[in-house]
Amino acid sequence: MDVLRVANEKAAAGADVIHMEVGQPATGAPARAIEAAHAALEKSTLGYTDALGIPELRERIAGHYRRQYAVNVPPERVVVTSGSSAAFILAFLAILDQGARVAIPNPGYPCYRHILKALGAEAVTLETGAGTRWMPAPKALVDLNKEKQLDALLLASPSNPTGTMLVKDALPQLAQTCEEHGLWFVSDEIYHGLDYDEPAETALTHSDTAIVINSFSKYFSMTGWRIGWMVVPDALVRPLERLAQNLFICAPAISQYAALGAFEAYEELEANKAIYRANRDLLLEELPKAGFTSILPADGAFYLYADVRHMTNDSSEFAKRILEDCGVALTPGVDFDEGRGSQYMRFCYAGTTERMREAARRLQDWSKTRL
């Protein structure tokens, strides 16, 4: 966010800044979602809804799992939330006590750690590396549990910041490991739909006790609408309903109706995804020409995570230099990995292909003169 602030200041002063720092689509909500929101404004007072969400949306989300994953999810197990952020708060409050320990792969989304800390729980680092595509191995989880006596595992696949995801048998193995050791398995599936070489699996395929969190922010391109959902075991539905009633009352009504329309917008959404795929392929070809030679090809989301230790040992300062010298805003890895992050940079390629091509050109030109 510091990079974004400086980038916005430069843009306000007239500079041409290419934003590759913030993880959000450059596109707005799909047209069908906007239409549904307009219709709701005309037909509804948009008062409070059920704390768990309007029945039509819970039904539609359940249908999404049947269509997308061939998984039968009863709508009664669907909880509509004010974005995935509210879902994490609700989930942690429902399953964790003060002092609970949650294993989180490193690098990872920093707000996991911050939310847990705010709620009196502890985020325990589960180290990963490029050799495992930045995903945790079941044995590593078992070893960490022996050392720390964990209560839960939280992971995202596809991941932020790496864009990699669990492949082959990794997801069922992790789900089974959690069940065998009495750990809650919280699966952040916010980037589902944004997969390029093979489809992402939902944890619900392999576990009835997993807590799955998703959102309309990324694939559905509705970040500012603050609308997301959870699929939870039956035993958690009523506790989550009570928590949601007290903490949030309900998710924004207009956003819930807009989300219904978003499920009718797959043609538009797949067109957005095709742009992300083109951007990924372009950057994987062009960034090495600018010196970013160590990038693991991303399986999903819209991120590339680059090892820049041969270029710098201070990714924050490196990001400042790049922004100042060539007007490309990138995210230093320190937010995602407090230990190794100074040697990594995240590229978000959710903009237009033209802007990604221009960013690559600027970085190539800059790399020729930076030393």
C-alpha cells in the first residue's frame, strides 16, 4: 500500500504510472452484475437480509459447486459474507480459542497473520520453497504440528503472492493429514476460476469438514462490492450465523443481488481471464530480458513471484527505484515473507496487455542503464 500511495502521488502529478502492485482486476464488475444491482435498486428497499445471505444467492453458490466441481453442497452450508476478509474473521472466531496456533505457508497473504494476531491467535510459519512450487508438503505440516501443537492449517491455492497452486495429489493429502491430526483445514479459494493450465480443485472434493472461503473480488472482478462466501460443515452454520448477526448484521444487500447477476456473466469473465493468460505468457517471455530470470510459471491468480537476489538484497528499496526511474509500480516481497521477502518481488498482471507490454519495455530499458 505504501507503493500504491507513492504511485498515486506520481500519477496525480502527471506521471504515467503502470500499476502492477495491487492485486485487483483492472476491470470493473461484469455488466450482468451491474444490471442486477440496478434492478434491485428499483424493486427493493435493500434493507437487512438474513445474516447468512439471501436464499437465492446461497442457492446459486451451491449450484456453482455442482457445475464447476461436481460437488453437491447443500445451500444451508453456504454463508454469504462481506468479502473474504469478513469470512476469515468469522471462521477464526468460530473455530479458534485464545492462543490457538494456525499453520500458514510462507510466503503468503499478510492479512492472515494480522487478523489472527488481532483475534488473539498465533500464525505459525510453514516454510515452502520454489522446489515445492511454494506449496506445503504434508510431512512438513506433520513435523510442524509435533513441534507447535497446531489447531488449523490455512492455505490458498492458487496462492498470493506466487500464483502457484496445489497439483496432483497434494490437496487430498493435506486434507487427509488435517483430519488424521485433528486440525481444521481452512481453504482460501479466492483465486479459483483464474487457473490456466489445469483447473484448481476445491477442498470440498476431499473433505466434509474443510472450511472453504471464496469471494467475488478476483475472478468475478467485484473487489469494491465487498461480497464473498464460505462453505462450512453443518455444525458451524448456527455459530457462524450468531457471529454474523452480531458483528456484521449481513453482507451488503445490493452486493448480494449484484452477485446473482455475476453468475450470469461467464462469457465476459472468461474474456477477462484470457487477457490475464496473455499477460502471463507475455511477461514470462519478456521479464527475463530485463534481468528477472528466476520466475516460477504461475498456475493461477494473476501474480508472478520473482527471485531478485542477484539484483538486490532490499526489495523495498528496489521497488522505490523502479517506480521512480521508470514509472512501474511493483510490490516488494517483504509483506509476504518477513524472512526472505527482501529478495523477492511480486508482479500483478491484472491490467491490459498493452500496459503489461509497456511495463516490460520500460523495465528492459531500465535494466540496461541501472548499473
